[in-house]
Amino acid sequence: MKRLTKFINIALLVFVTGSIWAAPLSTPKGILVLQPRPAPALKLKDMDDNVYDLSVAQGRWKFVHFWASWCGPCREEMPSIQRMVERMQGSSLEIVLINVAESEDAVFSFLAGVAPDINSLLDTDGLATEQWKPRGLPSTYLVDPQGNIRYVAIGGRAWDKKDYIDFLHALLAQSDK
Amino acid sequence: MHLNLKQPIMKTAHYFQIQSMIVCLATLLMAESVLAAPIRSNWVVENEYIKLEMIARTPEQMAAFYEARGFPKTAIRELGQMCFITTSLKNKSRDVIWMKLANWKFTGKQGPLKRFHRNELKARWQQIGLAQQYQSTFRWTLIPEVLDYRPDEREGGNIVLQRTDQPFSLQAQFIMGAEQDGKRLSVKIGDLRCAQD
């Protein structure tokens, strides 16, 4: 009987701990939990003409952000992304920005003014963006280490604010367990 | 205390003369300001569930926007013949609200006003051989045809109509609930106009 009680207790402990780990995190404002689905392939050149393939970041959480310089909310949001990048330095978060169908000059002159440390991929014909089907611009997806889209941010977010930084750190911590 | 009753009576007559002059002047000024009033180009409808904002854009504004993004002259000429209304919709409720442009009816004196579906515009761009990058930019400046607005979500973009110099109205319907099984919302905006240069 003692053995059975011990076994049940251990089983319960394993069950409870497991469900805490598997439970979705509480999300800050404007972050939606999605049914996991595989992220579309993404292979584009950046502003320095280097080819980037999202699949190289397999095994890490990815912050995939679609933007354009003509979009008002994107312009408002970009400085907060620059500050978020600074605050997440040293973490394993892969931050990927994709400009939608603008010229290199337009991208360069905009980013130089508001987020000089950020490099962006250039989806020059907009076709890669179409595969991801964002709700609008800007749009940010959080892709898990297995390559599944797990969260989407609605509209522009203040990414450098505590709620969002804590959330990103919690995601990374969850995958480290 | 001595009361002079004569003076107030004279003052009153004078007062009426001045008053009638002021009324005439005010009427003239009002009539002039009504005649000179600029045609309205922005509209807002708000209730406990949604906030809908619309701004009519002039052909010059649209040409300037797309020219700055490298659009060729052939495309700019096409755009000049259309009526652009920049639209923003915010879901103020705690439920999902479905927006489907197919449920938005624009009506003028002559009847329904044509709205260009994004696929029609895509076909037109392909017809004139507009480069893919410009087609993509153009698509992203349009409001989606269908979108399930989440609580607190605000999305927008342009609605493209057949250009007219006559006023028209909008009757827009929305459905609440993620499964589109909730309350039906309806909003109406009257006296909309395409903006002129």
C-alpha cells in the first residue's frame, strides 16, 4: 500500500510538472497564441547582399518581423525593435526583419535614421511575404525551435517594454528546460 | 431715487436696430462661410464595438505616394482615375469581429458604386505589365478583403472605388464571434465623397 501511494505521488508530481512546462505562457497585450503550424521557408538577401536562410536558426526561437518604411505603425515601432535588439543581446533569440518590396535605398535611408544597428532582409518582389500571409504590416511572428509559428503580434508593439522583454526571455527559458 | 423711464425705452429701440444689423451681418457671414466651406474628406463612426475612420485621398496625394515608391507613369495614370479612401477599423469589443468587404455597400444617387476587388486590380496591373515589387506594395496598401479583427486590433488600408463627383453612402455590416455566430453590427456613413485635387 505504501509503495502504491509513493508511486501515485510520483506520477502526480511528474504529471503536474509536465503540464506546467507544456502550458502556454501568459502573453502580453497584442500577442496571440496560434495553433502551431510550420513556418514557410524564408531565404532572402540582406542589405549587405548576404543570403540568409531561416532554417539555419533551427533549434532556436525566432522573431520574424515584416515591415515597410511607408507604413506608419512600422515607422513608429522600429525604434522599439532597435532597443529590444540591444536588450536581448547575448540571448539565443534569432531576430529576423523582412522589408516588403522596397528598394535597397529606401530601406537603407529609413533604417539609418531610426535603427542604424539593424540589418533587414529584402523581399524585393514581396513573394516571400505572401507565403507568410501576415494580417497586415507590421506583423511579427514568433517561431519555436522546431520551426513552428506559435505566436503572432497584432500591429505595432512596444517591444522594448518590460512585458514583452520578459515574455521573450520566458520563451527562451522554456525551450532551455 | 429718481427713475428716468424715457432713457431705457430709447435705448431699447436703438438696441433693436443694432441687434437686427448684427443678425443680418451674421446671416451674411454664415452664408458666405457655408459657400466657402471645404468639402469634407474624413469621416468617423464609433460605437461600443468598433471605430471606423475613413479619409478620402486626392489623386495628387495618391500619385505622390506611389511616385515616391518608384511606380511608373502608366500605373500613376490608372490610379488617378480611381477614388481612394484610406480606411481604419478598430475592434473595441472583447470578441472577434469579422470584417468582409463584400458586406460593405457603397451607394450613390445612381445606385451601387463600384468597389474594385484586389483581384481586379491585380489583373489590371498584370495587364499593363507592372513590376512584381510594385504590385506587392500596392497590395499591402489595400485593406484586406476579409479579416477577423481580434479584440483591440486595428488594421487598415485603402479602399478603391470608381471615381465619382457625386456624394455616396456606405452601409457596412460586421459579424461578431470567432465562428461568425454572434451579433450582427451595421454602420452607415452618409455623404461620403471622393477627394478632388
